[in-house]
Amino acid sequence: MAQVLEFKLPDLGEGLTEAEIVRWLVEVGDVVAIDQPVVEVETAKAMVEVPCPYGGVVTARFGEEGSELPVGAPLLTVAVGATEAPASPAPSTSSASGASSAGAPAAEESSAGSGNVLVGYGTGAPAARRRRIRPERVGTPAAPAPVVEPEPVPVAVPAATGEVNGQQGPVAVVSPLVRRLARQHEIDLRRLTGSGPDGLILRADVDSAIREAEEAARAQTRTAAAEPAVAEAPTAVAAAPAAAERIPLRGVRGAVADKLSRSRSEIPDATCWVDADATELMAARAAMNAASGPSGGPKVSVLALLARICTAALARYPELNSTVDTAAREIVPLPGVHLGFAAQTERGLVVPVVRDAHTRNAESIGAEIARLTELARTGKLSPAQLTGGTFTLNNYGVFGVDGSTPIINHPEAAMLGVGRIMPKPWVHNGELAVRQVVQLSLTFDHRVCDGGTAGGFLRYVADCVEQPAVLLRTL
């Protein structure tokens, strides 16, 4: 007999409480295996494919693409042992009981927990909702037991399914972008006729529906303007549909908003900045990358050199590598430097973390930055790679700007900002010359140190930029 098991959105770790459904990987009626990915979700930290710990037939999906579900909410239901229908109906109550007993081992084997688990579910016996056919009372005439098939199992149909042009079935939309566009403009996909192959709804179909809706709204507005106004209030209500679009703060953008708001409300930050002549640093980098033979190696980026300078500066000024325990009213110095660097991606701003940066040289830091940057671009960073930073390096010069007053990445105590490096007139050795100049800014938590410490840190960084040989003292 089929056993219907409910799979809930698991705890994905790092204190995450919800996730957005990006793409379903299975349809209702599909047969899934244990640990097969069934849905791709986006959390505030990363994109994750969620595997199902059960094997069987998918009988229901909960939530459409683009919707947000809390941890513990049902994702889908799976009919375990329903991959094929019973061969024949049971002739009596006793035989029906025997069939149930015979099918029990198979059901137990299919519903056994998987070995590859996420946080919050796994190899333990899962709680399940069982649907059984109640056996007949003793003494009543024997009658054939009804055949159990997948169809009678209630199927929760997402909002993107329903009556399509007079017929019941799923909406023929493949692209999540098309679904999102329709949702933003309140277009009911069930009322559209797709122009693609086999009635597939394309973006052009949604764009056409949006234009028709806008034209209808304008026509309604013109009609309302032609009619005599009964009162001023209805006129104001009629203009309401022209209000600005509202975009929910969720996913990466929501997490960034929460963290920056908390930083601004909790941390009394201050910023100091200085211009530095980076000509010698650029020359040293060019010499490193031009070296060949035993002294050669992978190319070293400017960001990697600045990161190495930061770790040396934090060794001199450890107050900036700390955090504040507001509940205990204590400053907590941190033993190691886990250096975060800001990276702009299609999903928004993320801050991957280079672990134990204080133990790495510039070449090792550069290789790790390159690896994490590629993962960020493809949306494959794990939550662990986006948390636990102790100090952040923000290279906003890639956007073509000179300076900024960045917001500290809570709960860290400081952030170094780097502007663009560009030729500028500069007094060098008593003479005016064109040099490669960069603006450096340090935003720090005034609770952990005073301006003297922050100024000393920034001055040391600027000295290393202007005279890279200063770093030889700490190598």
C-alpha cells in the first residue's frame, strides 16, 4: 500500500529561517530516488539544491517559483511504494492484511532515511502522514478491497496551475523570468495562450498581456475623466493604480538590508581617509608578474597585495580585528584574521571570506580570492563561505569612483575602502610629477578604539602602498 510522506523545507544552517523557490526540478507524477535534488532554493546566503530523503512518486508540490517558504513548511509529498500499481485486488480482509504485511519491507526500504543529509533532516525515521484503507469489520461479507493508485492522493496544485483555457492542468511556462515578470505585473498565466511550441508561454506573450492591461487601464482612466465626477474621493481612488512598483526585500537584497540597518543602528562608526602614491606598488606588482623560472608563479592581483597589507596592519593594530558583545558590554579581540572582500554579483552584493588570511602570503590570498569570486559569480557559494569574517576589504574602485564611506559589515569593527588607482599630479622628491594615486578610507567602530589607533592603521597601510619594501619587515 502506498505511504504518503511529507518532505518539509529543512534547516539550511547559519540561522536561516526562510528560502525562496527558484526552480522546481521535478513535476507532480515524477518518480524520484533517495537524495535526488527536487528543488533549487535561494537563501540570504546562497543558491542551494535541496535533495529529497525519500524515494517514490511526487504527489504534490507546495509553493510556486518565486514564492518564499519558512523553514519547516511542506515542500512536497511523496507516495512511497506507489511507483507501480498493485497486480490485483485483495479477495478478502485477511488477504488484504497479508498484502499490507508483504509490502511493508519495501515501504520501509524506500522510506529509509538517506545518508547524504542537510541540517535538520536525515537518517532518522521521518514523521509521516499515512493514508490507509480501513479493513472491514469481522463478520461482514468479504468484498474486494479497493485498488490503491496514485490518483486518489490529494495533490496540492501551485498557484501557477489550474484551469487553462477551459482545461485542467499545469501552466506551460518554463522560464522563471517569465513567471516573475507575470507576477510583478499581476498577469494571470492561466488566462494566456502560449505562442511557443506545444502552447508554451513565452516572454512575448506576457509582454503582450502587459501592454493590453496598460491600454485597458488607460481607457478606463479616460472614461472616468469623461464622466462627471460625483465626488473628489473617488477620483483620488481611481488614480491609485498609477502608484510606484513595490519590490519585496528578500533573498540576498533582504539580508543585505537587514545587516546594513543593524550596523547603522548599533555601531557608532567614524571614517578617516588618505591619498596614497601607489606607483611603487604597481611597479612591484608588475615585477612579480613578469618574473619567470624558479621565481615565477601565478599572477598577483592588486587586491591580493592590499589584502596582504591589511593582515600586516591588523597584526600591528589588533583592536580593529575584534567585535563588541553588546549584551555583556565587552570588546572581544579575535585571534585570527578571516578577511572578507566585497563582490558585486547578479544576485547582489556578497562578502566571501578568506579563512586564516593572517597565515597566507599574497599569492595564496590571491588564489583564494579568485576561487571565491568565481563561486560568487555562479551563485555557488555556501553559507559557510559567506560568514565568519573579522575584517572586510572593499575595492569600490572597480566602479570607477575615488572615495566612499562604507558601512561596517556587522558584527565586525572596521572596513578598509579602496578607490580607483589613476594618474594624478603629485609632488614626488620635491618635484611635480604624474603618479598613480589611490584614495584609502577606513570606517571603524569607535567603541573598540579611538582615532589615534584608526589613524595609525590607515597610515601604515598607506606607507606600505607607497613603499612596498616596508612589508619586508613582517615577511
